[in-house]
Amino acid sequence: MGNANVTADAPGPGQTPQRYDVVRRQREFANTVTLALKPHAGVRPTFTPGQFNMLYAFGVGEAAVSVSGDPADANTFIHTIRDVGAVSGALARLAVGASVGVRGPFGRGWPMQAAIGTDVLIIAGGLGLAPLRPAILDIFAHRRRYGRVSILFGCRHPKEMLFCRELRRWSRRVNVDVQVTVDHADIGWHAHVGVVPTLIARVALDTRATTVFVCGPEVMMRFSINALQDRGLPARRIYLSMERNMKCAIGLCGHCQFASAFVCKDGPVMCYEKIADMLAVPEI
């Protein structure tokens, strides 16, 4: 699992930025790009779906960005970045051939082993599909290990549909249920309209044997949890990617403190059963 166990007391190689080169750049939509990063020397570390790297835009700063690529691709890290500030903007503007510093991977990912033998329900909102994409690709690569697989995805507008070509490909798989929705439709949209949690009532759900992965805006995750629990899904089977204010990746700076936990070190993926009380408290 890469450097998931790096601690502040035991500095590891993941704490020193390594030089990577941008080898591919895909503009997803207006302010969001996907970059493929290849080590300038050596090989990239392995990672678990749901983990993140610290990407350093030289001369600007560092930001935590989830890995959005295929775990089976041993050559590159794939990161999907939305331009929302100085650092993310500098990263999003990197061209093919540019260099970037990479530390990681860090954090706890999705419980891929624990989900084996169960149905898997994946719920994503907006850019939240990016940290879930490695889990989806890993499930497809080992499809026989899992039961029914359902993917629910929503975004504000059809023009903000992340990985839209892949979503179409996934929807054509005979053993996967893919449902998408938008908050606001345009004239060319003929699918569901509404927020992501409204899709939960439309999927088959075995509450005794389903593992749920959820990532997106916190308000979306809260309403998704409500909808899941209305259908009888126990808290221990719901996992969330919190991704709050991660700055140092090793639990030192305190920016991502979440009660007694640090999201960067103890997350970003957390079991809802363990954080339900904290999630209900605003501003924690």
C-alpha cells in the first residue's frame, strides 16, 4: 500500500517530493484537467484506490490531490485537478513536458478487500468521481470477486459530466448498473434530473450484503447516507472519502483535524459508523 503507514515520527521516502513529468493532458471541461505523471527516474509507487498524493507546483505550492487512475497502470499516476486556487490553478495549467513534484501516496483508501463477496454501490457527486475511478477500474479488473455493481453519478450540468465517455462505456457493461443525473438539464439532456441521492431509490439494494463507497460534496454525502439508512443499510457498510483541508499529509499541521482524527492520516476514506457523530456537527 505505498506509504500509507508513513507517520510524523518515522519520515519515509514519500515525504520527499520526487520529480515527475507530465506525459499526457486531458481537458475534462472548462476548469478541470486530468494529468498523467511519469517519474523522471525510477518507478512510481503502488497505491490503493482512494489514496492521494501531494502535488507540488514548483514556485507556487503544494496541494493534496486524489489519484484518479488505474491501479494496474504501473507507469503513471493519473490526477484530475479542478482549478480553484493558486496551486490547483498552476497544476491545471501544466503542459505536456512540464515537471511537478510528487509526494505519496498517502492515506487510507477504499476497503477493496472488505468489499469482496458483497454487492458494491458507488455514489459520486461532481469531482468526487475522480477518487472513486481507481476503485471502479479495480472492481472491473476483478469482476468475479464482487456481486452486483451499481454506479450512481451526478453533477450540476451536462457540461460538467466528468469521465463522460467512460461512463457511457461502463453503462454498456452487462453486469453493471450505471445511472447518472444532473441538477439542471439542457435541451440535449434526456436522462434523470435531480440530485444524486434521489437515484438511490432506483437501485436494487441487498442491505445485508452491500458495501457503499461515497465521495462528493458533504451535503450530498449526508443526504445519500439518509437515503441509504432509510432503505435499511447499516452504518458499518458505508464508507466516505472526507478529503477535508489536507495540507501536510502526515497529521502534523492540524488543518484537517476531525475531532481526534486527522483526515490525511486516518482517512481520507472513513467508515461512516466511526464518524457519524462527528459528521453531524457543523464546522468540526
